[in-house]
Amino acid sequence: MPILNRAAEMHEEVSAWRRHIHENPGLLYDVEETAAFVEARLREFGVDEIVTGIGRTGVVGIIRGHGESTRVIGLRADMDALPLSEITGKPWASRHEGKMHACGHDGHTAMLLGAAKYLSETRNFNGAVAVIFQPAEEGGRGALAMVEDGMMERFNIAEVYGMHNMPGMPLGTFAIRKGGIMAAPDKFSITIKGRGGHAAEPHRTADPIVIGAQIVGGLQMIAARNANPLRSVVVSITQFHAGTTHNIIPEEALLTGTVRSLDEAVRDLAEQRIRQIAEGIALANGAVAEVDYERACPVTVNHPEETVHAARAAVDIVGAPNVNTEVDPSMAGEDFAFMLQSRPGAYIMIGNGQTAPLHNPAYDFNDEALGYGISYWVKLAEQRLTD
């Protein structure tokens, strides 16, 4: 089944928007240039209401359809980039060293702008569409900032939907599932305070390196022996810092890592066991372990009914064989979870083709996916506001 004719007609224009955004990335909440670009386009389209500064630098546009319904659905795109130096060599590569759109948020923003233009032209729905352009998805809790700014209540949003590109998934395909689709991405650090000394006299020390090594091994028991094997959890140590030279046992060692979980009870278990294991091993070896555990966004949980609606819109664009409704969940995190805690909705993946992976300096959003994304947003909005 083809994409919408109007979406195909807009391809060159929307690609130009995407590449402009790609050239001018901003990190976290520092997306003023992108937000201004979004606002300018929405004004050109004749969007009925445009509000800036929601969640610090977020933008919301309201497009009202025909009819008397007051029902509003929200469609969300993220705007921020990543702190990476781009190596694509593309003509539209980032102009700012150390900043690049390595996760495709430029494409997400362009697709939603394309949908906003189409919906503003046709208004073939009864109710209103809130197009939501969010800052600070990459670790800044921008979704939560917009929710806490009262976005849902202010615009009377009843349902909210999100979309993310996925390298390796073929163009013209979508993937979704009910329930947890993205993990809660927590992080932790463990400071081991031992007793340093001469490396030739280890019996006079409480070696934080040896203790740290035992803690690393102990933490593997959480997934292997503590958590229900049917409920996924990942505990990874990603840094181990200690010592200054070859003949000194240091006073301290620092471990840092991440926990990824798809279940809040498992999340609680992992935090509890990290503290118990680290503190217990340190105590048994005459040292002290201090654990700092930081919870990021929660599990991204798709609501059952809204997942069906999202899948139906995707099927109308690309056909049922090209929509996977039982995709495996990802252990990556997504702060759209905060919006899904606030309102029912669903989060879907769109194929980006055979590109470099996300968060890679060689990544670039595939402009051939734009028409599919625009068509999906339009179909979803029209279906949810005419059913």
C-alpha cells in the first residue's frame, strides 16, 4: 500500500527541513534554534494555536479539524541531538563539533512537521491534534518537564503517541507491542573506600581493587539468580577506576554501571540487591561501599487499546505483513514513558533501512522513511478523531 500522495509530494521540502535541523543540532534543552524553526513552520501552515516554552524549550501546536468535538490527541517528536562528533561527511553534516543528530530526532521532527502541514491543509477530522515537539529526550527528562508544565491538562490531551526510527528494520515497515516496549534505564555508582598501602604489603591493606572485582562478579548474580528469568533485567558495569601507579594499592575504587529493566518490581529488586551485594562484600573485606543509584525514566509501557489503534494506522499505510505487532522489547530507554504515564497511548518503531546504528557517529536518518512517517501520523490522527 502506498504512502499518501501528498506526503510523497512534500518529500523534497520535508527532506530539506530535516537536513537543516541536522546541520544545526542542539543538546538537551538548548534547542532554541530548532524550536524557532518548528514554530516558524507551524505559523506558515496556519496552525490554530502555537505555544512555546513548554518544558523550557518545547513547542506545541494545535490543529483544529471540522466538527464540534473537543477531543484532542497528541503526537510527539523529540528535537535534541547527542554529544558526538559526526563522521558521515554528508553535505548536511553538523556544523557544530561535538554535537550531532545521531538518533534521528531531526527525522522525527521533520516527519511531524510534514504531518502538521498536511493536517492543517485538510482538517479531515473531528476534534484537534496537538503536535508536540519535545526537548531533552537524551537524558534530560524533557517529556517529564512538559508534563509537569501542565501540557496534558492545558490542551485537554486524551491520548498521546510517539514514534522512533530503527536502523536495520526495512523501509516501509513498523513494529510495536502491547506493554513494555522500552526499558527503564537507571544508572549507579559504587565508591569502595578501603585502606591503601604498599603493593608489597597487601596484608596491611583493604584492597578496593580486589573488593571491586568481587562486587563486579557478585552483581552478575542479580540477573542469573535473583530475578525471575521470564522478566528481563540487565546489570552492566561500564567503568572501573582505581589507582595511580604499579606499586601502590589505592585507598578507593569507583565502579559505575547501568540497570535496564522492563518491570517495576524487577527494577526495585535490582536496586536493592546492588546495595546489598556491594555493601556486604565491602564489609566482609574490611572496607565500605557507598552506592549512589539514580532512576531515569520509567519503563515505556504501551497501553493495550491504543497499541491496537497505532498498529491499525500503520497497517493502513504499509499493509499487515509489514507491521510487526509482537516486536521484542528494547533494553534502551525512552523518556516518552513519562507521557505514557500521564495519558494512554502507544510508541511505535519505523524502519530506517540499512543505516549505521543509533548513537553512532556515522548515523544519518534515512530521508526515504519520511513519507511513511508522515502518512502514519496523518492516518492515526484521522482515525482517532473520526472513530
